[in-house]
Amino acid sequence: MSSRQGAGSPPTLGAATSVPAAPEVSSPQRSSLNEGDAGAAVAFEMDGALRAQRDAPVGGQAVLEGVMMRGVRNWAVAVRKPTAADLDDGEPAREGGAEGEIEVSTFPLSSAASRHRALRLPVVRGVVALGGSLAIGFRALEISASAQMPPPAPASAAESNGARADGAGPEGPPAESEEIPRAVWAGTVVIALVLAVALFFLLPVGLTSLIKRQLGSSVLFWLVEGVVRTSIFLAYMLMLSRVRDLRRVFEYHGAEHKTISCYEAGLELTPANCQRFSRLHPRCGTSFLLLVMVVAIIVFAPIGLPAWYWLLATRILGVPLIAGLSFELIKLAGRNRARGWVRALMWPGLKLQLLTTREPDASQLEVAIAALEAVLALETPGELSAEDLVGVEVVA
């Protein structure tokens, strides 16, 4: 289902079944935090910005001119539609320009782990959850990309007369944006996954194999391979941060993090409140990917130096295990984010987020809030069991 709203107006939600309940925070805590007291139990201050001290079962992802938010049983995409001027210029909504309306679409979410107990086992649940998150993420990107497409060209005079004869009115029904064919997106997903495995797993072991004899040691081999893999990943992230066309996506990424943190702290979801929080989040997918690079070094260490084809096979077959282990670690970190040792371990991942997030403006925070409130209107996270919560540990 979908609904629309103008910029600056309260989110218009579809089929609300319950009033959302934020994490329980007493009124004195809310009041003191609003007055700048960062010593309240709901948040702490670091690097000049607030950070929530507890987790909430919500995750998200930045998309094209919008944000996807997911809960436990529902997910939503809020997208800022382009204005007529934007479509004439061939550009999306820009800073300082006229803002288009926000379109919110909500969808039910069914987890395979909730139906099969075996899929809730440690490590296995991470693989299942990440697979589901990938599917939702690509679907959200598809929706946001379609929302930025111009409407189809006006019908000819004969077609318009035919439409009026059918009772559609003098101008016919409102034109909807063109949709990108589903086959195109399916092909994009397959290519993206193949390239990711090739770039971050096959290429490092291939490059290291070129100096295999010179290394003469399995320990040196997996150390060098790990350094090569991590270096390729960091170079890739740095390259993405320099792509000008991704700047607004990174701003929406920051808006997603700020909005989730504001909700986790129990504050009212307003652009002013959200803006006070850090654009960095301990459960970010960027931090998760860096963790994957490190965990891969440990997982591949016992394999030694088999023949080249076994090396390649283990790098492909080991991806699910590495993803599952990394999922458990970031889940643990999210639950203990206020502890000093966790902050130290998560510090590199948080700093890496400086490349993939930017400070959002108020209009982008409005979009993120609209997406999260659409989810909260359909479920109350505090009433869900621990088993229900598997799958929302990673914020994209």
C-alpha cells in the first residue's frame, strides 16, 4: 500500500492498526535530555553528538531520494518524489530547491526463521537474516528508482478521446511513474552478488597466489591475503565516497541512522530531535562489512595452502559462514554498545562510516521519519519476543 504527503506535513500512513510505542523512557529523562543533559540513561554524548545507549528492533537502508525502514513484521519505503522542475532538468530533488511530496509504501514481512526452528540457530540465523535483508534492500531500491522515473508520455488525441469515452474524465486518470522491469532488477542483483564475491574473496586469494612460493608459509599466505582483501575493501569504500552522484544517498544514509538513534533513545521523532544524534551507528552495514573482512582472515587461517582450485572453492563456500559469524558479533556489539571494550572494537567501523554517511538536512530527516513511523504504526516492538527480533540487528 502507499500514501503521499506534502513536505513538512505529518506522515500519512496507510492502514494503521496500533499506536506506535517508543522504548519506555520516563518524562524526567525526556525533559532533561531535551534540555541538553547527555547524562540521561537514554543516550550519551560522543564527538559532539548524541548516541542512543540501547537497541530497538528496527533497521533500515538509504535508497534513491529516500529511506527504507524495517521492523519485525513490516517494512516501509519513503521516497521524495521529484517535482516537475526536477524532471525537466533531469535531476533529483536538490538542496534549497522545491521539495516534492513524500510517497510512503508499506509491506508485510515474513521471516523464514520464524517458521523453522533450525533456522534460528546461531550463525545459521545470520545467513537467513542477511539473505532476507538483501532481498528487501534490492526491492526497496527498485521502488525508489521507479519513483524517480518520469511519467509516461501523454496519450495521443485519439487515445485521449477514447479515455473520455470510457468515463475517465477530460484529462484521464493521473499518470503513474514508469516502472523498471523486474527482470532488469533480478539481473542486477545476480551481477552485484557475483562481483562482490569475485572482488572481495576471489581476487585477493588470486593475487596472493601469485607470490605463494615466495611466501613459503601458510601463515604468511593468509596474513597477506587478509591484508589484500581489507585493502581492496577500503579502497572500494573510498572510491564510492568520491562519487558525486552518491552524495545524496549518503545524506539519506545519515538521516536513517539519526532517526533510528532518536527512536532508540525514546525521543519524539522530529527533524530537530533526530538532527542532534550522530550520523554513525554501531549496527551499520558499513561496519558489518569491515567486520566481515576481519572475520574472513580468522576463518580461512586453518585451511592452509591447498591447491589453487581448493583455495578458490573455500573462498566461495566460506562466505555464508563468515557472514553468519559476523552477524553474531555485530548483534553482540549492538546489545553492549555502552561498554568501553565494545566501543573500542567498533571504533574502526564507526570511522569508516564517515565515508558512507553525510549530514542530512531537515527534509531528508522528514523522509526517514515518515518511513519509520509507517512501520511503527503497524507494530509495537516492545510486545515482540526475542525470536521475533532475529533479522533486524544490522542497520544498513
